[in-house]
Amino acid sequence: MSAARRVIVIDDHHSLRRNLVALLQDEGFVVFDAADGESALALLADQGCDVAIVDIRLPGMSGYELLPCLHARYPEMTLLIHTGSVDFLLTPELSALGIAEDDIFFKPIADTKQFVRRIQRAGDSS
């Protein structure tokens, strides 16, 4: 069996972040978390991750700013968006990073099984 996927959850809402961490740990993932983009970048410098789950509205560096930075530093990392913005639209800039419609999850996540399956598929070439 392959090694567990390593995931970082980046969200400034403490309880939401902790709930996602607990869900993903229960599913067998190795999970790290950060409350903002700057903390995430510092943590990722020491810990490699396969998947980043990024809130768009972060204090300081926004998710819109963080995502291209993550892609530039870790091009093999799968980038998922977790947003509470009901009017969020995938921009051409985010699409250019390899982010697709099925990589966007709205808060609260209605289908946790689909969310987990997407993380399990991270890095798959198909």
C-alpha cells in the first residue's frame, strides 16, 4: 500500500480548520494546518505535502495570492479551494494553475465522501 497522502489545511477559522483536520485524519491522511498563508509557507518549507486545501479569504496573504505561490514552489502539489464565498468563480489565472471546478468545495462541505475521494485522487494522472 502507498504512503498516506500528506495534506495541509489552510483556513483562518479555527473550528472549521480543526474539523477538517479531524475528518481527514480519520480517513488516514497525514494532516497539517495553518491559519494563514505565511504560516502555511513556513510549515511547507519543513513538511512536504501532496495536497493543499486553501481558503480564499485569508488574513494577510489571500488565497488568491497564496495559490500561485504554492504552485510555483510545489508544482506537483494538488491545490484545492475551500471557500465560503457563494459567488466564487474559477478565474482563468486559477485555471492556469491546474485548478478545475471539481477542485472547489464550498463551506460547509455537503458531500464529505466526494471531498475525501478528490484528495485520494491527488496526483493521479487520469
